[in-house]
Amino acid sequence: MVLLVISTDIDDPSGLCGYDPNNIGHALRTWTELMQPNALFGSICADGYGDYFAAAAKMIKSQCDVFVPQ
């Protein structure tokens, strides 16, 4: 399983959408952190998603390489 999330990053001081100190936690970011190393969080405020999807494709490929059907 691979979790891919593109969402706002206002809970991250170095986020692209601008930081909101009143925004404590982000449920989707929490899920992404819990699913590491098989999860990827991307900012919806990014200029483009090419790098995000390239990293996601590598992650998915590596999971397909180790998948053994039962």
C-alpha cells in the first residue's frame, strides 16, 4: 500500500501555502507520517506536481517489486 496526499500545508512553518500557527495538526499529514516510508505528502500550493508524481511513481514501483500475490 502507498498513500499519496496533496493538500494544504499551512500547519508546516516551511510550507508553501503560508504558515498558520493556529492550525494545530493536519489529519492527512498525520496519516502520511503514520504510513512512512510508504507515504508521500505534497503541497497543493506547489508550482507543479511533476516532482511529486515522479517520487510517487518510484515509491509505487518499489512496492510492486516486493509484492508477492497470496
